[in-house]
Amino acid sequence: MKPEPTSVRITDLHSHVLPAVDDGAQDLDEAMGALNRLIENGVERVVATPHFRASLLERPAREADKIHRFDAAYQSLVAAATAAGLEIAIERGCEFKLDAPSVDLSDPRLRLGGSDYVLVEFASFQLPPFAANQLLGVRDAGWHPLLAHPERYQGTGGALDRVEKWLDEGTRLQVNARSFLGWYGDEAQSVAAELLRRGWITCIASDYHARGRPDLDAALELLRRAIPTSGDAVQKTPHAPNDATEQAIRTLFHENPTRILANEPTVSVPPLALPKPASQKPGRRWFR
Ligand SMILES: [Fe+2]
């Protein structure tokens, strides 16, 4: 069933909508289609975050070529969106893969909207043993790491003590909207719900690769069934919309992403418990 349109103005910090630069939109037509679907989902501001590997910084010529391709793709997409009158702001960023010790992030095009926050990911979907050091390397270089889709790494669910330490050391967590819907399998779905239950998520984003639907609206509607589980915000009626949940949703989809782009500190949300997850959708895990 198609979800009702949301009233939350979404700022989406993670997307692969630049044409022909990575495994997202393959050409300008696909990129424009992706923008239209994000707008239908309630997105008013999106950051294009094409994949960029830290190891590329060790090869300056290739790095310069990659950034130049990002520049050209960004300019073509903004021009096409403007010409079509699309009501969506498109910002620059990248999804920075921590596959090398060097983390020179001085180029603002590598950071989220040119802020001090950087969307980072690990080199494989296995939680690396030196993850803490990699995140600290970003911090020590003067930037704020926003870890993309921690729920998708194999082993995160059994390593929540490590995740808590990353949080204490300044890392923030971005969870994919589709993880709540079971798109990436049972483990990612249950870890996403657990991170929500602990109040550890800073923002929710699409990680949209221009195929299928972004499902931000569906995830948002699902979260409306969540209930706060601690403090004064405890609700007596299970799985019914309430003001505290609605405020948390606005924080996750709008306020914290906006704060990040404005280079401001993020705020925490109350722990929220979701109803028992729906069964996963087999055959869709290959989507990034
Ligand atoms: Fe991504």
C-alpha cells in the first residue's frame, strides 16, 4: 500500500544521484528521475554523495580526475533540475570509504555541504577490526565522521559496545530508511531497530541509487508507529502516533541533517521502540 505523503520536509544526506560517476544514476535521465522520486518522498534538499575512496588521495592525478568528474556531473544535474523547475536543493558531498590511513579531507567537496561533517563508510560490509582507529583518524584530522549505514555491516549487532564507544568519541550514525523495511535483510533490519531503541541514530537518509523507490516516506510512516521507551516521554498507548515520536521523526529526517549542513552540533532523540518488524522482502538485497 502506498504511504500517504508526509508533511515532514526531508533533508537527505546520502544519495547517489549524480549521473554516471558511480553505481547510482547511470545517466542524466536516471538522475532526473531520481530527483523526482525524492521530491515525491518529501525531500526538499538532497546531498549528492558519490563513492570516493580514501586510497585515491595517494594518487593525486586520479583523485583530481575523479573530483573533476563529480564537478561536471553536479553542474549538469543542477542545470537540468533548474531548467525543469524541480523544487529541490542539491548539495555536494561524497561517501568517503575509509580504505587507507590517509584522510586528507581539506577539499570541501568531500564533506557534507562543505561543512565539517563527513559521510564515511568502511571498506567492506564486514565490520573492520580497526574501525575505531579509522573513525578517530577522521576526528584527529579535525572533522566530524557521520558513519553511513552502520546496520549494514556484518557483526554490528554483536558489537554494540564498540558502537557506543564510537559515539562517545564523536562519531554520529546515519541509518538507511530501507533498513527499517527489511530491504537489506533481517540482520540490518533488527540492528536498525535496536539503534533506534537505544536513541543512537542521528539521522535517517535514503542512500538512493536511482533504482526503485527511495522509501523515505515508507520508513517515516513506519517510525510513526514507534513509541518512546524512557524518561518523561513514555507513552501508555502502544504504537499510536504521539508528539514525542513526531518530534523525533522531524529530528531524524530534517533537523539533524539541517544542523549538519549548517555545521552545528546535532541533537539526540529519545529511544524509540518499533513494533515487531514485518517479514523481509527476499530478492532485493542486491540493491545498494
Ligand atoms: Fe551510499
